[in-house]
Amino acid sequence: MKSHIPVLVACAAVFLASPSHADDDWVVRVGAHVVDPTSDTGTLAGLKATTSNDAKPTFSVEYMITPHWGVDALAAVPFRHEVRLDGMKAATTKDLPPTLGVNYHFMPGAVVSPFIGAGINYTHFFDTRGEGVLNGASVHIQNSWGAAAHGGIDVKLTDRWLVTADLRWMDIRGTVHVNGANVGRATIDPIAYGLSVGYRF
């Protein structure tokens, strides 16, 4: 966790220290995304683990430091995932994956403007429950800090309104405990993809 603190501090410093350059500094987006974990999420207690995907509403705010550079913060309604061990249902969990990053917009004045970005993700796992083969067991997944990558396309509808199609990759890895015993590390590393409607002001 400590290794990611300088990145987070640097992003916050840029965000707070940059003066306003004009109107339309902010872009607010509301949409929905699918969080699709990697097909092989590791080995837990000697069994192959897989994690289901889920779709939920998302919300993001981007502050434009310049027409090309923006600082972006992502939030979402909690996602719910089912964990299987060798194909057998073993647990369910919920997570919140807020992400902070910096985006570069290639053609900010164009009708269609692609962008790429990078940042940091923090994922909080909660309401984790043993089910199926682990029914009645106490299951806990450790929270995760990791890198994040972002890319997408903005399509301008008017001077204020836009539609965004994007995807994010997140480095999410949490140690799993069953009845207090460490049974391995879940490597989720999902791709989150979706659509949103944005308003610039």
C-alpha cells in the first residue's frame, strides 16, 4: 500500500494546485459498467478459483487541467461476485473499486476524441459469505491497492453533452481467509467496460 501513496499524493496535488483555465473545466459522467474478472483468478486451497462478472451503475467526475489533460475519479454502486472453486459455488462477495487517475485526450475539440489514462485503484471487499461447498464458513477477502489503466472515446453531442465508451483494467489481488486460515490469493484483475452520458460545465 505504501508504494502507491506517492502516486495518489501526486494526483491530488495536481488536482488541487492547478488554476482554472476557462469554463467547462468539469465533466460529470453517469452510466453503467460490467466488471469482468480474468478467467483464471488463481488457486485457493489447491482448487482453481473463478469469479463471476457483474454490471452496475457508475459515476465519474473529471477535472480538465488543460484541454488535453484531466484528473478522473470513478465511483460505483457495489458490485457482487460469485466465487467458484473447481466449478463449485464457494462464496459470494461485494466490492467497491474507487479509482483515481490522469487521462490524456488526443483531440479535445473534435466530435470524436479518444483518450488514454493511468492511475491507482483501491478495492474494498465486504459482505463476503461462504456458500455452497463453504456454506457456514467464515470467508474474508483482504482489500486491494493496485495500478489501473483507462482508455475510451468521447463523442460530443453538443457543446455540453457527450457520450463516452470506455474500458478500464484494474490490478485487484486480495488474500483470502477461510475460518481465519490463509488459503491463497485471488488475482481478479478485471476489465471494466461500459457506456456513460456526460455533461461538461
